[in-house]
Amino acid sequence: MRPALSVILLTTLIGVGQGLFAALYAVQVFDRIGLIQGPASAAFYPLGCAIALVFLAVGLGASFFHLGHPERAWRTAAMWRTSWLSREVIVLPAFMGCVFLYGLGHFLGWTQHPIAAGLDGTLIIGALASLLCALLFLCTGMIYACLKFLQEWHTPLTVINYLLFGSASGLMLATAYAALVAPGLVRFFAAWAVGFTLAALIGRSATLIRNARLKPRSSLQTAIGVKHPRIVQISQGFMGGSFNTREFFHGMSNAWMRSVKWTFLLAVFPVPLALLIAGLVGGLPVLLAAAFLVQYVGLLAERWFFFAQANHPQNLYYQRIS
Amino acid sequence: MTQLALVIDLNVCVGCHACVTSCKEWNTSGAAGFLSDDNPYGKDPTGTFFNRVQTFEVGEYPNTQTVHFPKSCLHCEDPPCVPVCPTGASYKREEDGIVLVDYDKCIGCKYCAWACPYGVREIDEHRHVMTKCTLCVDRIYDESLPEGERKPACVMACPANARLFGDIHDPESGVSKAIQENGGYQLMPEWGTSPANHYLPRHKQEVKVRAEDLERVDNPLKVDGRLPKPAIKSPSLDDVTSW
């Protein structure tokens, strides 16, 4: 497939936003249980939610550039019974609304319910937002995983990787954010960021190994229904390009694909982890920020590779211009 | 339940592209809007088509067959492009099984094209909506046309009659009989899409020459014990001295 920048930005940016929100909520839950000491600063949650919302909103905005008729985008909520894309379009704004309410609740101090003492309003909104956060990961992943003839995507690993990459990048951002606002939480976030980054490494490696061993189910034989071992296309039926020759192939060489793969394998996993640990040991917040930025750029490459690697069976019909 | 479809006889298709141009002409002139063309005579032409004729070579020289292969939307009975559409613009008609796009609802997200293994949906890059074969839905029910012309434009255009049109769910229809009698098949059966359009396979054209075609068994000259001379293989001057 030809990777679209708008979709690459959408999936990576909302992943960061989701991961950052999940990190904030995890702090509140762990604090409530008494496992860690919560942030001293009152601005921690509202400001964190605002940052998460910026990522989500920019991602949502980027997605509009993918549409031919963005003014009709409201129609996309119609087919939630069958379409994962429709479900994502519903869940994303709902999640953003809950993140907004969660941040607002912390800002306005809804932590104590006026009637039922001890009932924390933000904890409830946060639980709802967490559910939507998980659903959003599911929807985003399933948009690709549900297409059965795109065999590179048609695996539960697709959903798992979206979850792990989003969480890892959100936690990296949370670590850098905590260094500025709540230094006591830096180690907590950093530990989780390392954990999720390593989990993402396992998930992505599993996908790479799986996809390297894939056997395409479609062939020229099934495409035109002629059972002969040797079939070659003489003409695709037109001499120029078309939507079909542009949309479904990345147009890059194998060497380029390999270099993108190694770029993201380095930029998403070892380099940010090294920067993170160096930042922790040296006490340098700038290194923590660099860890997030490097990982995010790596994720752009990862997402590009994810789209480009999918080999659409329709390409069997469009191989030769003459 | 009706399921309208095309049945394409690969044995007959000569690859003339008349169906392609006829389709383009009809569908770019209709009320549903034009089909874009950019640089049609320039260096890098591109455009929207509902129908393509492709050519494949099967076998190894000198034992090759050239297969001309027309391809348009197959109007799958279980179309994977329909459930993925977030707006409901892509739909399959209950009454005749035609898969259509509502151009007023389509947002141009291209997800349906990703979900079609056959590559028969093409986005119109000027109208920014997904377009595809409609089986000439604006022709086949048009009562102002003579009944014989209520067929898709591609079927009307085919000079070799390689394209048949009809209801494949009606066992008495011409297309159903063509599928049954000639081993009509579907494309990429591995994905379970159950395409309505069928293809009739190539069969080898052979001239069968039997012995009695060369030598008359009821030759009046050929009486028992008195075979004509000279023998059949020997050279002769005229028909009489032969057999």
C-alpha cells in the first residue's frame, strides 16, 4: 500500500495522546491504592490532559486531509454496526471529551463528591476515559486487522502493536512531562516506558517474523482463473497510471524498505531507551524529551513501513504498462 | 432474489477494448457525473474507468495462449467493500444485487478500495468520490430505451458477444445456463467474496479430423474384394483412376 501521511500522523499522534492519558490515570489509580506518592503540583493532571488533547486533536485534524470530502465527515458515524472506521470516528471524539472532562474535573477539584464523601468524580470519569482509550486502540488496529486479504495486517498482532506503541510513546512523553512538573514521578513513568517499549519490541518483532514467512493466498492463477504455472501480464489495459497503480504500491525499492525497517527498529527501541536511561542517570530532562522525540520520529517510520509492507492482491492485476 | 451479473467468455474476447470505451462514454455522460481524464493525450495520462481489458500470456513460447481479460466490479454476493464503508455510501441493492456507491454520501476515504481484493474501485480524483461499475443501472431499467437495449453499455458494445448479462440466480436465464454448461468460474475464490460476475474458461480450439472424413466409407467404387486401384496413398492423375 502507499502510506498516506495523514493516516501516519493520525495513528501515531492519537497513540501518544492515548498513552499519555493512560499514564496520568495510572498515577491517580496507583496513588489512590497507595502504591506511589501522587504529584505535588495541582497542575499535573489538567496540564497533562491538555497536552494529551493537543496530540489527539492534531491527529484528528490530520485525518481530515485523508478525505476527499471532509465536509461530509459527520456521516462517518452512521455505520458503526459494521465498520471499524465508523467506530473509531465515534470513539475518538468521545474519548477526547472524557479526557477534557477528566482534566477539567481535576482543575475544578471534583475529587470530593459533595454528597457521597470519599467518592472521587475524576476517578469515575477517568475509568470511562480509560475504557474508551482501550476501545480506540482496538478500533484503530481493527481497521487494518479486519481486512483479511491484506495478510500482513490480518493478525491480532496489529491491534496489540497499536496498543503497545501508543502506550510506549505516551509514557515516554509522560516521563519528560513529569521531569518538568512532577519530578517524583519520573522514575515511575520511566519504568513503565521501558516496559512498554520492550513489549512493543517483542510485538513488532513477532509481526516482522510472521510477515517474512507469509505465503500470499492469491496468485495470478486465482486472479484470472487460469490454472497454468506460467502466466505473465502483457498489458494492464492502459498506458498511463491510474488510482490502482498509485494507491496500492509504495513505489520504493527493497533497499529503501530495508533501510526504513532498520531505521525504525533503532529509533523506536534502543536509541530512546538509551536516552531515557542516560537522562535518568544524569538527571537531564532534555535527554528525556529527546527520548520521546526520537521514538516518535521512529514511530513515523514504523507506521510508514506498516502501510508499505502490506501487499494488496489487486497489484496482481496491475503489473505491466504496455 | 435477483442477482444481476456479467458473464464474460474468455474464449470469445478478442481484447478490442470496445467495452472499455463504451463504458467510459456512457458513464461519463450520465446524470451521476463525469469520469475524470487528465492528460488524455499527454505524457502521463490518467483517468477513471469502470472497466479495463487486460492481457495475459499463459504458457511458454511457443506453446502460449494470449488471454484477454476484461475486468470490472464483480458485484460480489458477499462484498467486502460494503461493510467497511463508514458512511453507508457503499451498498448492495436488495432488489437486484448491484453494488453501488452513493456519490452524495461518499467522503472519499478510499477504505472500500482497500477492502476490495480485485482493484475495481477507482477514486475519481476530481469529484473526490469512489466510483465503480454500476452495471449501467441508469440504462438497464430505462423504459424509454427499446427492450433489447436495456443492457449495460459494455454488453451492447461487444462485437464478439463475449459479454453476457442477466440474473445468475434464475436457473433458466442465459447467463446461468452459460455458467453451468461451460464451467463458469469466479475470480479469487479464496477470499469467499462470491463474485456474481463469472468467467467462462478458455478451451482449446481443435479441428477434429476423423478417418471417415478423409475416406468415404460409403464410396460406391469401394466394393468388397474389388478395391479401387491404385491404392489410396499412391499418386494419381485424376479422381477416377484413384478410388
